[in-house]
Amino acid sequence: MKYNIADFIKIKEYCAFCHSKLNVSLTSFNLGPFQIPLFYAKLKDNQFNFTLNQTTKMFSLSAKINLNINSKITFTIPDYTEDFDYVLIKTCFADHKPHLELYCSNKICKMRYVLSSDLLHCSNYFDELNYDTIKPFNVYMESFIVDKMWIQNDWINSTTNIYVKNNMEIEPLKTKILDLNKMNKEKVINRIRNIVTFT
């Protein structure tokens, strides 16, 4: 099922484990819980605002991005910036792997629950206007931490991947996707520990 931004942020309102209200952010995708994102923006007044920066051997770019929950995105280039076309800016936006996260910020809850969208893409990459819309997208995964493991419920492939938290390069253990709506916190933790112990 495909979602727009307004629908995605309503999928889940509370943490699957501590039931705290989830926050919403637009950020660059990283596989793992402790990676530093290239950009990060919280939802405020039904919109995300951040500055997109990218430097290569060929150019240095800075553009302000506004994305609202109706999936409309606007790109603004400062007056002092070189004359870039908006096709390049949209391409740089895609290179940063933007996606949405519904995340638990409750410091008492140690599970670090996150529900993530698939990557966001503009509808018209080759349109040179300074605005666009975001294509409908899938839910990609929900993730959380158990002991020294990072758990990834991959909604697209219907699998649960169990990674070693401090060594994401190791091939994960794989199992049938865990349905967190049918399991309480203790049952989830015990299930993960059993998989790790007996696999």
C-alpha cells in the first residue's frame, strides 16, 4: 500500500513498547540506530524545513527545502549561490536518501522504536520549476533494540532481520516478520532472544 505524507504520519501514534506518543522527522536514511544523518528536520506546523548542502569536485550547493504534509516540496536557492538548475537540486535531494520516521523519544524506554518510510522521490525530476510533489511511498520498516541487537522488521520483504548492533556488516539472522500488534514487550524480547540462542 502506498502512502502520502499526511497518511503516513497517522499510521501509528504511539510507541509499540512504552506507548509514548511518537514524534515525526524527515531525515536521511542510514542502516542502523547510531548513524549520523546528513540532515534532520522535525515536523513543525505541518511542514519540514532544512538546508540541503552538498559539495563535490564539480560544485558546492546550498538550498533551503520546505516539505509540507500535503507532499508539496519547494526549493529555494540563496541569492549569493551559483546559478544551479532545479534538476540538479532535486537529484542532490534524492542522493541524500530522504525518508520519514515516526520515532519514540522516551528516554526511559530503551527499545528505541522507529517506524520508517521508504525513500522519498520527487514526481518530476526533469521539471526545472522550483517546486514539486513527493510520489506516494511504501512503509519500509520498523526497528528497535533488544540487548546488543538491532531488530529490523522489513515490511516490504515481510522478514525480520536481527543485526549485531555494533557490527552492522555481519549478515543478519532472518526470520518471518514479527507482528508487534499481536505481541507485548516481554514476548517480543523473549522471541528475539530465543531466535538468537537457537539459530
